[in-house]
Amino acid sequence: MSRKPNKPSSGTAALDARHVWHPFTQAEGAPEPIEIVAGEGAELRAADGRRFLDLVSSWWVNVHGHGHPAIAAAIARQAETLEHVMFADFTHRPAAELAARLCAIAPEGLSRVFFSDNGSTAVEVALKLAVQYWRNRGETERSRFVALSGGYHGDTVGAMSVSSASGFATPFTDLLFKSDFLPFPETWDGDNEAAEKEEAALGAARRFFDAEGGRTAALVIEPLVQGAGGMRMSRPGFVRELAALAQGSGALVICDEVMTGFGRTGEMFASQRAGITPDMMCLSKGLTGGFMPLGATLCHERIFDGFRSDGVSRAFLHGHSYTANPLGCAAALASLDLFEGGEWRERTERIAARHRAFLDGLAGHPKVSRRRLTGTIAAFDVGGQGAGYGAALGAALKREFLARGLLLRPLGNTVYLMPPYCIDDAQLDHAYDGIHAVLERIEI
């Protein structure tokens, strides 16, 4: 067993050590967490004066930069008038306006928004909507879900049931409902077998939908990039053909854009870059610019109509205490205002170009494999394929990056960059130089 670290005697660290349970962390032997006291732009400042360049947008939520004054001001203004009201029997301007603006920028046909409070619940809502939609139509045989191998959709029980990534759900296997999984044709720079893998995966999908399409409620996918599964990437053509197969069988298509939404892949939403119109789309993370918890599940009008009736038996009896919280909606509206300025596209294109040059510079590096890029998301593997989430190599890489002031949190042996769009060229150069230094130093 690992030796427990020395417990601090006072201050924030002492309170944390006595009372806090941190996510995705083995407390036994874990290093003392770093106390962050401020954030500005792409940087975080620690209590001891150290500065960290946030290259993962603090778990992918921060798109415009930490402490953006426009979003902070919007939250403050809203807090002065209405901090919250239950969303059953009531509404408020921030929620109604946000729903309308989300539908205006979403793939065509998505016209209804159900608010929740995070990515997992946004997915959970979509799964429940899909099942009840078919039940309300009398098609009770449509109760199965199919997803892609290696995908991750959240940590609630339903979301875990349609996930297969990294073993996060292993202790809870007996609680999960059965789902089907199709091959994911992961590809990367110089992958000469991409077309063959796609055809094999689509062949498996055709066989599945031919046999089980009539019993399938929905296909659930992370379009273009599987996040927690290791930043695994596929090409738009595959996503487009897979969605067509699902919808051709009558099944719904649910796009989990919790991570890929709001410009990460080069378009506002990855489904737009792939050229598909899903029946439902799940959003969170970048929705509020990284300021407030908020989730949203967008759906087609015909799905909403499927819940209309004279009584409550066909209604969607689901909700959260903080559904459509006005502060979160105000933050999201301010974030959308920043997107409407148009600078985000120039910034994401610049980041993508810089990432491309950096990855090209790693070609032939003896410790680097499977370089890949989609929009502002750059990734590569250190060593060979196959190191899991808890790999010792990943922990060693993280320590080395932090020592150089870089907040990078590898997924196993996969190093990835997903910075806020405000990051400048000098900061990117600092990040790339630090990664090169760690690659020279790390032993694999």
C-alpha cells in the first residue's frame, strides 16, 4: 500500500484533507491538491504564487478564458434580480431566450430544449426521452440502445450503460441496462487503413440495423471525437453514413456534444461538421463558458409532439431542482454573445493551425505515436497503444507537466490539448516547448 502523504496542519489544504472527496482520484497516496485562487484568460494562479497554463480548459468547460468580464457581469446582474425559481409552472426570460438562441444555432430541426444541470444528466434526459417517445407511440419493442465502442457519455447509471470507455463503470456492471456496441474506426495522421476500418465498421452497423433496427430506440454517439475514451477521432464521412443507417432503420440519433460543442471541432457543433441532423443533441461544459453548471437536451419538434396528451400519463415526468437556473442561463447567454462576435472562428482556426504544425513536428519522434487533430483538439500517444486511464505513465506525465506550469491531464498515455480560445501564440509556444522537454525526459 502506498504511504499516505503528510497531512497539512492548517489552511485550505488541511480542510480539504479532512473533508473533501475528490473526483477521479485515489486518495491513498495522492499528492496534495494544488489550491487555485484566481484565473484569468488561459492561466490559473495558485495560492503559493505558481501559475499554470490551462491547456485542457479545466475539464473542457472553459471556452473563452477564465474570469471573462462579460460573463461575470451577466451573472452579477442576474443575481440582483432573480437567482432561481422552480421551472415547473414558471418560466423566466433567460431560459426562454437561451432556448430560442440554442435552437437558432443548432442543426436544423432541433426546436425544443429540456434543461438540466450537467452533461451526464443531459444524456440521461435524452435516453429517457427516447424510450418514452417510442412507448407513447405504442412501439414498445423499441427499447434498445446502440453506441460506439470506446465511447463515454457520463457517470449516471443510464449514461454509463451506453458507455464503454476506460472501465469507469466496472464496479457498477450489475446496475447497468444492456446496450449494444458497434466498432469505432479510430484514425490518426498517416493512418493508411482508415478507409478499410470505416467500411468494416459500417458493415457491422448495416448488419446490426438490418437485424435490430426495429427494436432500437436510439443510436448514441460522440460525433467525430470520443473524449474520455482517449480523444479517439473518426472522419466526418463515417459519422454521416452511420447516422443515415440508424435513421434509415427508424431509430433516433442522439449526438452527445457535451465535449465537442461550442466550436471545439471547428464548427459550432461537431454534428454540423459531420453534416448530420440528429434527432437529439446533448450540451453542457462550454454552454456557460465554464462559469456555471448547466445542461441542455435539444430535440426535434416531432419528439416533443409525441408527449402531448390530455393527461399526465404521456408527459415527461422528469426534472431537477436547478433546472434552467437563471444564473446559469445568464452565463450561457453572455457566452453566446461572445460567439456572435465571430472572433471565435478566427481564434479556433489559428489554434488548429498551430496544433497542426506542432503535431507535424512530432512526426518520427521515437516516443510519439498516433498523432491526431480535429479542430482545436490535438492528441498523441506516448509509447504504444493500450495504456488505460490509471496507467503509471499518465501519472508521471502529469507530474512533469505540472512542474513546468502546464495543466495537462493525460488520459492514460494519451496527451491532449484543448485550450480556451483566448490562448495566445506565446502561450502555445510555451506549451509546445514544455511538451517537447517532457518527452525528452520521460521514460517509457
